Amino acid sequence: MKSKQMWRWFLGVVGSLALLGPACAQKPPLYTHWENFTTANGMPDEKVLSVAVDGDRVWAGTENGLVLIEKGKIQKVYKPEDGLANRVVTGIAVDPASGDVWLATFGGLSRLSGGHFHNYTNLTSGLANDITYGVAIQDEYVWVATTAGTNRFNTRTGEWSIFSEKNAPIQEPWSYGIAVAEKKVYVAIWGGGILEYDIAGGYWKPYTDPDGEMEIVLFKNQGLIHIIVSNIAWNKDTQMFWASTYFGLSGYDGRNWHNYLSMDSGLASDFINAPKSRGDEVWACTDKGLSYLNFKTNTWVTYRPNAKTGRGEIVITAPDKKVTTMETSTSLAHNYILNMDFQGDDIWVATATGLSHGIRETTRESNKEGKVHEHTTASR
Amino acid sequence: MSAKLTTRLRRLGALAGSLVLASAIVATFGISRLYAAQAGTPSAASASQENYLTPVELKFSHDGTKLYVVCEDDDSLLAVDVRTRRVVAKVKVGHKPKDVAVSPDGRTLYVSNEWDDTVSEIDAASFTQRRTFATGWGPVGVTTDRSGKVLYVANSMGNDVSLLDLTIGAEIKRLASWRSPHHLSLSLDGRRVYVANLLGHLGSPNEPPVSELVVIDTAKQRVAERIEIPGVLELRHIAEAPGPKGGYLLVPFIRPKNLNPLIQVAQGWILTHGMAVVRVAGTNGATQTKSSVTQILLDDVDSYYAGTNGVAFTPDGRHALVTSSEADTVSAVDTAKLERRLHQVPAEELANRLDSAREIVERRLETGANPMGIAISPDGRSAYVVNRLSDSLTVVDIPRLQVRGTIDLGGPKQLTQLRRGEQMFHAARFCFQGQFACATCHPDNHIDGVAWNLETPQLGRDRVANRTLRGIAETAPYKWNGHNPDLETQCGPRIAKFLFHSEGFNTTQLADLVAFIKSIPLPPSRHLAANGELTPAQERGRAIFFRKNCDTCHTPATHYTARTSFDVGTANQYDTSGLFDVPQLDRIVQRPPYMHSGEAKSLEELWTTYNPEDKHGVTSDMSKEELNDLIEFLKSL
């Protein structure tokens, strides 16, 4: 009797593995459960422009204030009346050493420390312009992307430096995003490509589109896809930077470029607001959903809400272009994605109608959750 | 051989024998230098050099047998044997030492050296220096964490706090404090470090000042909270009440009514002195989740106790002792009565009530000149007050609340003119009812960071920002309107009539005071490289400075002032005249706010906001990059 039960159990396990096996091989861990923070449950504005995770804390910059989320709840909304430089919070960086939160806003740079704001504006400091889009921390330096150039603020000496077309190899001063690497700082210039700053040497190196402003990729390793770069991210694990443009996704490993267009990959759209990357993961925040690339396996996953059903849609594009779609009961708040950040295995996503918390579940749970429809698309 | 010669030889022999014996003692007890000073017998070497010690801070050894005393003018740390009341050891440290911390195991001492930007690590047993650590700019307050692995250093010039890893001997992070942090204190449970900022926020001169107490979480090593203390300046020492009824902090302050005409000093209440009672959220001193602050004054209605500075609780928590550094007094506060008073009077009233002291102060005790820090023995029987300008410690018998005696730390006994002048600078007795001294509004001979309605009886008229006294000897005339041709005029009749409402200083005293003020040096520049070379940005800024003819009014040969007045379009609706004395630019970066009115909170604002007609130099054609370079050059001066 006992041996019969054992035998049944063994067959059951083997059978389950046989059923799950093909799906496991294709699919990376998926985000099948979404919790959304919108104006319906306390967000001060539907448009979330930026998000940054600091341990258990999640900071979200909206068009109408800064939001602190902790323990699954909105704990505090900061507005200009609380001292914030401006209601539009476009970029967030948490200083890993001090815990101070630096905020790029449309009214200057804010520093939130111990619950109080200290602001830096064009009139009160060396900030190049009050319209700021991005902020990043490099040791004691705070880098700020502004419409009049890139600022570097030395928090110890108080020195402000401005890098613009006057003293750096770019034609446009309009900086959108900043990423800090171990030895370099990368700046995304809207209309000017990418600027690489060598920290030790103190010099700049530009990366631009070799085919000018043509919105095509002539060959795979041609260089940056386009000079309209909306943001940039550094992956310390692979030592690569990833740049989002309005015409595709570009990655550079120091020797080769890795360019992706929606026409020949699983990328949801070529209009990308921001990239993010760690390990083998590359994420693209597009106007048509949140796309994920496993750089190692060339597997793509796109998350977006289904406008008709209101449910979540997951589109998996395998390396062989085979496309698998899944439905989930919960979804991203919107398909227009502006930014994202990691919190352990989870992700936080800034969208046009709220902040979405993506909870990563195991592959087995993903298969249980998802209603799988598989088909192959020739165009991929 | 004559009898006289024989006597001399005998004396020499005795002296040699004594030296051998002294050497043997040093070798035996391992003390590097046996310091011979004792009560009433200062060392001859010190006297001949007229090298005052100027002790500023003191801490007890954990076993309560020694006091470690920091001497800022002698660049030294002393060890005082509490039982014999003698200085038993001395070690030289860096320049302008300000504070000392004792490691949790009691074996190591850390001394902050304000003008060297270093901390000296001292072996407590041998009293020798082991290592020196680099800090931020102007290190003053120091404390270790509970483990003794991390040293917190308040950088007064850098406006931040350095965290030094004592294992590797290097800074690991720096936290913003905002405005001249001076004193630090580790909470009794070791979970927090409190930081008191000497100066208030840079705010509107039309509003009362706001000061800030910073709370650092020692586990996360991050700023957990910034507690605002409205209406006050010059937060000094921090003491935490022990015991089950404790948990709250006492932080001495001054409470200026700088928006009122100072000429009303005769009516009193212009500058009061007291302490903040702070209940920090998350501690047993707080009943709510939010920190709270109540302010209570230590002045009497007709007699003020200026310069509240040091504070310490007795181990049983029954008394808090508070020094008044410009009234040469230590006040013993009955904490039970303090608690009662806090409950009886609404907090919004209490901050301005001058009848609290008679309720809560049990005794006023006279100290030496310019008392600063205070330390209470672990057995709770004695308190020791460091008298900065007497080179001594006042010993207080706590059970009797009486002065038990004085410990002379050494140093010359004769008072030089400069020392007399400095004592007067710190003495509130020259002011009507002892309301304030020169030092009250010029802490560390510098600024208090606020604008004052000084000499005009009309409310709000001709309000002017406080000006530094550092390095001003050759910058006459004085005052923002340039009406005082010399310091004798500035500090003599003017102060007597408009500020002190008293007879002021007599001729000799005035000469002493002026001599002292003229001797006040400039602190080192932190923005200029040690070799004097300018950075590329400073070089570019210098070129702009001369190209824009800034040197016409800010003449480099005379401390960057033409020593006359100009109208550069900075007058506001409250000013009678638009002519203002050209301020010298030496260390200009160290003294915001700017302009006569104190309206410009940063150097940038001088040109971005307060130069609309290009009268303060033609600057509207400058790019932001050029302005940044110009400011970098100004910082180097």
C-alpha cells in the first residue's frame, strides 16, 4: 500500500515537470501580480514621472508632489508647501551613504534630509537652470541634468560646475538623464547623444549617432541608435550602459553596441522614456508598455494592460521569435511607462496613471496564474 | 671655597637629584610629560611665554579619577587628577582643539582640532598621540558611538558631520548638518547622536531665526530627523535627562528679539537666554510619535544670565547645571520643578516668560571667567566647570550646591591687555541688567547670522546684518554706514549709548577691548589650496573679478575693501540711505547672509537677485558659468 502511494506520488511529480518543462525553459520569472497606487488611493497626481527605491522605502515623483510609500502604504505626500522646490518631480536619487533624497524638479534641485527640504535654484546657487530632469549621486558629488547643461555639485566644498556646449563636446545642453558608473558618469542629452565623463581624468567623450539623425539602424553594431537620448542606465554587473532613445534601445559594452528596435525584437515600442538594467536584465520603459530583455538569452517580455479587458497582458518573445501571450488578473496602471526601479525581486513602475508595484512570482505560480495562449508571429 | 659658592653648589646638586628623581617617576609611571602645575603655582615656562591655556571643554575618565581638559590656545589636552586637583599630564594636539571624546573602554581619547581639520587620537594611559585623522572643515564636537568603532565629528566650517571608522582611521561618510554644527552628544541608549547647530537657518531677515537640532540614527548612520527650534540661536551643549522620568534633552540657547529696535534694551527682554527642552520622537522622553520642543528661560526679570552654554545632569537626574559663559555663573536647575513648570505654563507662553527662573533655579553659583563646558563626577558629588578665560576649573559641591574650590590649570597669572580685552568681550556685566556681551552676538568672534535693528528707534528701519570681527583690524571705517572711523568709536560711546544702555567701558577697558578685537585672526581658508594655487575655476573667476572692475571697490591691497561707502543699489524700503560701507572679502564665504540687510542668503543671490540695475558691478551680461567661476574665486579669498 505504501509503495503504491509512493509510486503515484512519483508519477505525479514527473508528470508535472513534464508539463511545466517547456514553459520553464522559455520564460524568465514573470511579474504576474500588480498593486497600483493611483489618485483613487492617495496619489496626488495620476502622472508618475520618477521612482526610486531605498530599502523598504519607495519614493515616487509625480506631477504634483513627491510620494513616500512604505509597508505597502502611502506614508507621506510632500508638496511645495512642505518645502519641495516644485510640484513636478522628474528625477530622484537616494544618496546611499547619507540616505538624503535628491530630487530633480521643474523648480530646481531639492534635498530631503531628516524630513526637511533644502533647495538649490538658479538664483540661489550655481544650478544652471531650474528645469531639471535627472539627478545622480557620485560619492560627494551630485550630478544634475538640466535644460541648460549638466551640473556637478560638490556637497563638501559647495562648488558648482556646469558642463554645456561651452566646455563639453556636445551641441545641445538639454540633459535628460544621468547614470553613474565606477569610473565614469554618463549623461543622456536630448539631441546630443551620450556624454561620458572620466572621473579620474576629468574629460568628456561623446557618443553620437554615426548616421546622423536618420531614424534607422544601418547595421547592428553601428553605434548609438539616435542622438535624441531620453535617459541612460548603468549596469554594474555587465559593465554596460543602456540608453533609451525615441527611436530604439542602445547598449554599449565598451567594444560593441547592442541595438534593438521593435521591428526585429520583442521591444514594445521604439519610443522609450527610460532604461534600467541589472544582471542579465534590461528594461525599457516605452509608450506601449514595459519591456524586459534577458540579454543573455535574448528573450523578451512585455507587460501592458489590455485596454479591452482591463486585465494584464504578458507577451513573451523567445529567441526563436516564438511569441507567447498570457493574461493576468492584475496589470500595470497604464501602458505609458516613464520610469522604474528594482526592490529586490520586485519592480516599481512609474506610469501615466499611477505607480505600479510588480510582484515577481515563481515560474510555477506564473503558469498557474496565467491563461496561456501560444502562437508564433512571422514578423518577429 | 666661599660659603656662598658652597651653597650654590649644594642647590645645584639638589636640583640635579630632583631631576633624576623626576625622570625615574616619569619612566616608572609611563607618563610622557609630568606636568608640574598645581593650584596657585603655574609653571614658569608658561608664565614667561604668556601662553594662556584657554580651556574650553572637559570630560571625565570612566573611572572618575581624571578630567581631560581641552585647551584651545595651548593646543593641548590636560589630564587633571580629581583627588589631588593637579594637572598630571599634558599632550600637544593640533591647532585650536575644541572637544574631547573618551572611547567606551576608556583607553583612547579623541581631540578635535578646529583649525587643522583633524582629530588627534591619544592613548589615555601614556598620554601620547597615536594617530591623526583627517576630518571635514573646522571639527569641533566629537563623540564615539556605543561600540567605539565610529567617531562622529561636527565640522563647524563644513556645516556637516564626519563619521570616522576608527578601525581603518578614515572617514566613511559625511552627513549634512546645515549651519555651523558645534556640539554633539550620544544618547544614553546609544541609538542616536544629537547635533546642535550654532547658527540658525538662512532665512528671511523679516522673520525670527530658526535653529535646528539634528538627530542621527547610529544604526543606519543617517539623519533621522531635523528638529526645528524656532526663535532661537546658538544651540550649545546637549544633555539627556537620566532615569525613568528623563529621556528629554536640554539644549542651551539665546533667544534674540532682533526684529525689535535694540535701543529698547532699557525695557529689557531684547536678548534672553535659556534652554530648549526637547523630547525626541521614539525615545522614552517623548509621549508622542513626533518630537516636541518647549523653551524655557533662565534669566530673571531684572538680571540676565547671558551666554547659556554648558549643561549636565546629575546622575540621579535631580539637578541640571547650566553655565552662563558671559555671566560667569552656573545655575542649578531643580528638574522636578522644571517638570512642574513645563506642565503649568503653556509652551507658547513659556518661551517669553521671565519668571521661570525663580521657580526652577535653585542656586546661582559664581564661576571663573567665561565658563563653558561642565562635567559631573560619576558619583554625582561634584561638578567641574571649565573657565575658559581664567585657565581654571570651578569645583561645585553638588549635595550642598556650593562652590567647593578652584583648580588652577596653570598658564600665566598676569593678565595681558589682550586677555583683559577678551574677558571684557565675554562679559555681560557692562550691559544694562547684564543682558548680553559682545560675544553674545559675535560667537567665536564671528557672526550670529541674523540682522538687527540696531540704532534706529523706529521698528524695522535700517536693519543691518551682523558683521564678523575676524580680521577687521585694517578695515576701518566700521558699521554698515561707515560712520565709525575706528574701533574706539565703534566700541566706546556707540555701544554704551545704543547697545548696552550703560556707562560702557572706561578708557582703559576700551583700549583693552579694541586691542583684543584687532587681534582676532582670520581662520584658515578652506577653499584655497595649501600651496596657494588657484583651481582652474578660481583662476577664471579671478580674471572676471578684475575684468569686471570689482577691484575698484574691493581693493585687493586693503583686504578687498576700498574702506569707503558706495551706493550699489542694495538699499531696500527700510533704509534711510543707500550708501553702505564696502565689506572686506576675506573669508567672505564663511559669513552668509550677505549685504547690509542680510537678505542675500548666498553669494549667488548678490547678483542674481539683488543687482537688478547692474550697480553692484555690471553682471547681467555674465553667463551662469562665469558667475560660478567668480564665486569660486571669492571663496578662495
